[in-house]
Amino acid sequence: MNIIYLHGFKSSALSAKGQLLQRYCAQRGGPQVHLPDLNAPPQQALHQVSELIQRLDGAALVGSSLGGFYALQLAARHGIPAALINPAMQPWALFRSLFAAEQLPYAVTERWTLDEAQLDYLEQAAVPHAPNAGQILALLQRGDEVLDYRQAVAYYASCRQTVEEGGNHAFVGFEDHFTQIIDFLGLS
């Protein structure tokens, strides 16, 4: 079995959480963890991961922040389980408020510039409610300084949730949840 770890905005395939999960699974002979680089326009990033899901013999998703938003869209599309860590709820609205019109287009990397058309795509691609609720685990920390965890609690009300006091957007103590995540994804 395989886990595809989807990093957040302005992160990379070398994200600390992805590396920790990959190391944990490798040390225990567990599922193989794939760490694609998602620094591309959203449509391209989602297409890239969809192709990876189709190539692998069984896959589950773990996504953080924007990667959590992507994981939900892909879980709905492919009918696979996903664990979401402080997932972005409406990234198009968040990016518009962060970057405002005068800063868009916003150069994210040398190869990727975020623009209004991509924000429109994110909004149109969003699933209106959590699909396959039994296959979605939301890990949330109330101390997330970037996202309002209450939006995720409401949206994922029909899904399994772990809501912790304190923490932050990076999700303090992520490694303490590896067993929970792997068990939930059915990979233990």
C-alpha cells in the first residue's frame, strides 16, 4: 500500500511532516510514502497526483493545509481514504485576503505564479461537503494561527475528527498521530 503526502502552500516535497512520516513508515516496513512536489498551478498539481494514484497499486492520502484541501478533492474523485492535517477550507478566499488584488499575480516559486484564474479554479473544484465521510479523518489544532479550525470542525462534522487544544498551523506533535493515521487509512 502507498501513502501520498500532499504538502501545503509554499512548502515542498521536502516538508518536515512528509519527511517524518516517510521515515516512520520506512523504519517499520510500513506503506511506502510518496512526496510529490505540488508547487504548480492547482489544476496541474491535482492532475499530477491523480496520475500518481492511478499508477500505484492502492493509495491513501495525507495532506496538510492546502495539501489537505487537495487531498479531499482527490479522495472524492478516486474514492480513497484521506487524513487531513489542519486542512485549508477555502484557499481561494484565504489567498485573496492574504495577497489582495494589488499583489496578484503572486510569485510562489520561480516556476509558479498564483493568479486569479487559479483561485477561481480552486473555488470551482471544491466539493460542497465531505464525501465518503467514513474515509476522511480531520486532525485539527485550535491554536492554528492561519486557519479557523471551527470552519473545519463544522465542514467535517460527519467525519472522524481529532481536535486538540493549543498547537499551531504546522500541527505540533504530528508524529504522535502516525499510528492513528495509518490505522485509520487501513494500512496497519
